[in-house]
Amino acid sequence: MEPIIKVEDLTHIYPTGQVVAVKDISLEINPGEIVGVIGQNGSGKTTLVKHFIGLLKPTSGKVIVNGKDTAPLRVQQIAANVGYVYQNPNHQLFARTVREELAFGPRNLDLPEDEVNARVEQAVEFFHLEELLELHPYRISFPLRKLVGMASIYTMRPAVFILDEPTTGQDNITTQTVYRLIKKLRDEGSTVLCVAHDMILLAEVVDRMLVLRDGDLIMDATPREVFSNYEIMSSTHLTPPQITTLSLRLREKYDAFDNVALSIDEMVSEVQKFSNK
Amino acid sequence: MQGVVIPISMVPGDSIIHRINPLPKLAWAFGVLVISFATRNPLILSTLFVVGVILILVAQVGNAYLKVAMILFPISLTLIVLQSIAPAFPKPWTPIVSVGPFTIFQEGIYSGISMLLRIFAMTTWAMLMIMTSHPSDIFTSLQKIGMPYVLNFILTMTLQLLPILQNEFAVVLNAQKSRAMKGSGFGAILPSMVPVFVGAIERVQQLSISLESRAFGSSGHKTSYRRVRMTFWDILLIVLGIVFTAGMTYWIIVDKSLDWSETMVFHPAFAIGLVVFATLGFLAFVVIALRNVLQA
């Protein structure tokens, strides 16, 4: 299978400073993969994913999206295939009403008006935005604004969906919407990249994790492998979900536990297996 | 988020000029402003401009200054064109040459050149001051000489708002591009202006809340985190600035021979060449600027 995103020796240095934000990273992401990107603040997560839509261009190295080198392409051209949900919704929303905001993307894709409207309706239903449609995006609360940001990309149905810290500042209900979104995108066969500090979210939804530290890609593996690697976790100051930590501790103490649990359900089944012995 | 952002703010550095107290710099920038408006003499204006540029080079803020000058240049070229056919001068005007319905006047060329030099002399010195002083230092120094706190705050906030607005513009443009914004030309730029201004108003609202929640407007002596020292040399520079400005202004008023509008005669070929160059130059800048904005 041809990878949808291919990164070759990517290095990025911001023009303002001498800081190397991303150092010599190479990786491939296949269509349909759900990938988490983790690391401390300032480790280069956002810098890395901004290259996938062309908002940043490599200082050296290559980024190939959908078979095309992004360097000569304009953001507008890449955006038809790649949707980027900003970390800060204030940087993403600009229209006068939520309805216009949701329709802006699909209109730019030259879709017929009834298709645009149908997509807006679907997004409204999925994200529960019925009450907000005619409001100015700045007049609604921050968590809802973030949902509008995701919905405005969702209406474009990009092949690659990039979420930058989708659950930061969200309450329980809106977080559940993010879970539903990622699962729906997986079912539809989209590729999803999720930059997050929310390990519980990642443990549940992603198949693969990229771990960044000071601009280096230090690990590329499944969540189970990443969370079990004590060295990687402590050197990046990240902590696995509590249930995973518990399962790791229990495995250390009684080696009868076979697998590291990523969720409560997995933990329950491990305990059952243990008690049956 | 770069591209359209033009930095009209401090450029950090450690040159002699950076180390001077903001007050003498302010005094000199203001002095140059007064002199520039007092005279049309090209020699005085160009001397002020050249000295300003030398100081810019000493302060090592040449790159940032060049970006500002690049914006001023096309604007100044339009002045030459407009002035040459409609001088801001008492009539009668002396015609040099007529091209179709337009007549280029002797006073027009003189006035155009002196206005261009005047703009460059003033902005060079103003930029020198802004680019080498920390905004808070300007703020504290002005307060020391009795500028009211609120007025002072308004001034510094305005100075800081400019880069913020420029940044905001880049942010909105990026957001629209990342949703496959169509179109080119002004049609594509205009829709991003609305959110920029809405965003700016939103920001001012937030600012006023955060100001009030931190006791802005309470009475009492205000202290500053940054300390500004005033040395003997700074005071000497201020005195020199005031003496220089007053002396120059006096000389300009008294010595009528400094008005060269009659004696500096322009050859018709020079006049036509200048006007054509200015027109073409302006058009070229507009085209280049538009292309840059659209490709950014």
C-alpha cells in the first residue's frame, strides 16, 4: 500500500530563532491509520503536523502527501485532501455565523449547493450544534468553539484528518463527541493524526503512537509498547492512563497477567483470566 | 505565520543606540519632525535622512528598517506624481513641460522631492527610536517627565497593537487557506479583513477586562519592572537635541535663501523622466506586493 504521508529527513528551523523545532524525522503513515502524536510542550508535535498541510515548509528534507511533494504546493491545494483542526479555535474560525463557518470549506471544494447544505446538516447533527447555527463563533463557549472547528473540517471530508489537542479544555460531554468523531472517521476509512496530552483518549482510539522529544522522533510503536516502555515515558515526562499504570504494576508483582491493559474493559478481562487460574 | 508581517517594533540588540535612554532618542526624533516640517530645503532634509540612515546602520536594525522603507517608497513615488501636476504651493506655478492634459510644474517637482525627503527623514528617525527602545522603557521614561499614566498607556498600547494586528491578519489568512480558500487578487484578501477587525475588537474587550481585574486605574504611584537609567550623557543629548532643533528652526525662518524653489531649476527631460519613473515604480511595487501577498 502506498503511504498517504511520507516524511523524509524532515528538519524545520523557525526563521525567528536558532531553535531546531523538528530534527531529521522520517516516517510513513498509511491510509486508514489512526496515529497519536505525543510529547511535552515544545517537543515539535504541532510543527511536525503543520507540515502535512503545508502551513510550514521543510527547512530541509521532504514531506510527501498523497504522492505529491508539499514544498511547491500552496496550502489551498493541499487542504482539499488534508484537514487541520487548530489547537486554538480562535485561530481557525473567522465567519460571521457558525453556519457560514461550516459551509466555507465545502464551498471552496466546488461542491453543489445542496451537497454543501447536506454536509452542514450532517455535521450539525453529529456535533449537536443545532442551537448555535446562527450565532457568531466568538459568542459561544471555548469547548463548543472547538467543536465548531472540528465540524468545519468534517464538512470537507478530507482523506487525512489532523486534530491538534482536541480534548484540551473540554468537558465530559464534548470529550465524548471527540471520541465519537475519531471512531466515525476510522469507520469511514479516513487517516487520523491526533496530537494530544490526553493519554486516556489515545489509549482508546489510536493504533500507533509517535513520541517526540526536543524535536526528535524517539519512538514509533503501538500505545501498549509505548506505555510499557518506562524509559521513554519518564524521559518525556508523560504518564500512561492510570489503569495502564495499575496493570503494569500488577504484572510486575504477579507475572500471571498476560497483557498490559489500555482500558478498564481490558483490565477486567485480565483480572478474570487471573482469577480463573 | 510569516510573509505579510512587517515588524514595526523593537529589534533586540546591544548597540550604542540601544543603550541610550529613550528620552534623548524621542527628543531627537521629535526635533527632526519639527525641522522637517519647517523647511522644504532638499539639502537639509537629505542630510537629516542620511544621518538617520547612518545611525540605523550603527544600531544594526537595517533589515527591519528596510522592510518599512519598502512600504514607504511606493507611497512617496505617488507624491512625486501628484505634486508635479498639482503642487502644494502658492500660485502662480511655473510650467516646465506639458504632456497632453497634464502640465508638470517647476514648483511641483521641487515640492514632490522635498516631501519625499521629508517623509524619509522623519520616518527614519522615528523608526530608529522605535526599533532601538523597549516599549516599556519609553513608557517609564515618559512617565518620569510627567506624562499622565492613562495617556501614556494608550500610546504604548497603540504601538503594541500594530504587530498584533499584523499577526492576526496572517493567522486568519492561514485559517482560510487551510480550508482551501478559492480565488485570488483583492477578492481573496478582503474576506479576511472582517475577522481581523472583529478579532481586534474582541481583543480590546478582553484587554479591558484583564486590565480592570489587575486594578488598572487605581490611584497611587506606579512602579515599573524595568528600570531606566538616566546618565549625564543622556541629559547632554537631550539638551543638544533641543538646542539643535531650536537653532535649525531659527536659521530656517531667518535665512530666506534656504528656499530653493526659484533657484533650483529642473530640466524638462529630468522632470519627465522623474514623473515617468515614479509612475512606473509605483505600478511595479503594487504588482510585486500583490503577488507576494497572494503567494504568502
